[in-house]
Amino acid sequence: MTALTTTPPSAQADPRPTRPGVAWPTVLLLAVVLAAADGFWMTSLRGAVGAISRTQEPFTSYWRTTALMLPAFVLAVLAALTLAFRRYGAELRSRRALVVTGLLVAVAATVTAVGLSAVSAAYDYHLQAEQLTLMQAMPGMGHDCSSTCLDLQRSATVAAHVRAVGYAAAALLATNVVLVGWLVAMAGGRLRVATTGPRVRRSGAPATAGSWTRDVRVLLATGLLASAAIHAAVIPEHLREWLGAAVFFLLLAVAEVAVADRLFQPRQRAALLAAVVVSAVPLVVWTVSRTAGLPFGPEAGAPEAVGLADVVACLLEVGTLVAALVLLRRAGRPERAAVGAHALALALVAVVAVGALGLAGPASAWLDGVDDGADVVQEHHR
């Protein structure tokens, strides 16, 4: 008797060639473990030499900071596995390839953690320098310290941060190498860097062929949603300052979410034009508010300070504006082939990671474990 293998009627194999996919289980497992471990060292570093206002709730600060920086670690791991995929293919067939890939992941995570630690140290120094200046101005506390003495204190603070980041870098690298090796050993000495297999779709369902236009549209929608998240995050602070600004950011966030949804529905040209508008308008408003100052509002004519969240939001808006204009320009032209799955994933995760960095501005007090201190919210937003 001859055994026949049939495809279930509910699913059909798509004969078209497929592009190797991202091994998301591998990426996410490595990113979560490395972020959790590196977050411990980063929290310890902050507790040792950081500003005292950021060290009151170490455990709360640890898990909140780790959650926010997780997209950056996903990006680092994905970049390392993409390099390995380009060099060795979807399967690591030799021990050398496995070792090199593991080291790539560990080094990428370490570079990410050191970079984030340096940014955190710079913010700590900013707070500590302000505290030194305040103490100098208070009678009986620092009035006997000359300007030279104050400069020496600041220099000593910078040196302490530099040494601490250097020590942390060594600890981070050692930790990451051990953890990656342990995870690979737990997986039986295997590390999947990509997925391959036939494309399967349900019977009667239209085939969703990838294309360059669709990839850019997905990237555009992701950028709009990241911008909307930052704009929504600054609404509470603006409610305490000026209701008009809070309403503006609320409407802007809603519009960005709506446009992102419309990008995958009929009449996409109208959606692209709307994307141009919701990207260009806040850029114009930001430029005016940071140069000449808005002509209305409680601080009319006074330029506002530049902060982390507004800079990140502007970067995202520039990206979405360019993407929308490119899609409008290419309308009606022959379609290009889709980009690789790894390249698209890198771009999408990079946008999410940048958006998460922007959220650190208005949520700085929350990240440090302060839930009821509205007065300590820093000026890192629009």
C-alpha cells in the first residue's frame, strides 16, 4: 500500500519562494534574559554614583527601566543574528560559527547596555551639577567654596561616572558572555538565526505577497504610532501648564493613530497625504516654539527648552514625512521586490526602540520609582 501525503483543505502551500524569516523566539529569549541581567548592573551603577533622587526605589526603578530598554536589546540581538545570518546562512553548521555568533550577541548587548549606562550617567551628572550649584548658593552649606572649588567637585563627579561606567562595562561583558553560552548550552548547543519553510495560507484566502511598498507602509505606520505614544505621554504635564497644549497633543496623537490605521485600507493616497500633514504640522510648531516662541499661550514669544522627548518625536516625524513623500512619489510605478525579513525587522524594532527612548523623557520620574512627585518631573518633553 502506498501512503499519500495530502495538504489539509484548510491550508495550501504557496508555491512562491519565501524569504528567510526572523527567528523571533531566539531573539526575544536572548533579549529578555540579557536585558534583565544588564538592568541589574545598570541599577547598581546608578545606586553607587548616581543622583540621590534616582536611587530611592531601586527595585521599582530596575524593572521599569528594564522594560523600557527591552526594545533596544531586541534590536541589538537582532542585529547580531542578522550579521551571523549574512555570514553563515540560516544554519550554524560549525562550532566556530556558533561561537562567533554567540560572541556577536554578547558584544552587541554589552555595547547597548554601556551606551544606555552612559546616557543615564550623563543625566545623573546633570542633576548632581545642579545640586552642587544649589548647595553653593545656600548660606552655611557651600558659600565658602570658591568657583575653582566648585569646578573641582564637578570634575571629580565626572571622573567618578567615567570610572563607574568602565567597571560596569567589564561586568556587563562577562555577564553577557556567560548568559549567552548558558542559553546555547540549554538549547543543546544550537542557535537558530533565521527560519525557513514553505509559505502556507488558508484555502480561498488571497496571497499576501510582500512588496517594497508594503514594507515602507508598515514602517510608516510604526513611526506614526511611536510618535503618537510620545505625544500621549506628554499630555498630563501639559494639563498642569496649559490646557490648549494638552488638547493639541491629544488631537495629534488621535490623528496619528487614525492615519496609521488608514494606511492599510482603500484610498491610500488620501492616507499618505494625511500622514504628510500629521508629520509636518508638529515639526513646524516645534521649530517655531524652540526658536522664536509661540505667539500665543502663557509664555508667548519665549522660546522653550529643547528636551529628549521632543527631539525623538521630531526624528520620528522627519522619518514618517520622508516615507509618506516617497510612497506618494512612487504611486503608479512598477513595484519593487520586498526587502529581506531581517532588514525590515531591524527597521521596525529600531523605530520602536527610538520611541521607547523618547518616552523616557516625560516618564523620567516614573522610571526612577517616583509615582506621586509631579514636582520632580523634568523638562524633557515638548
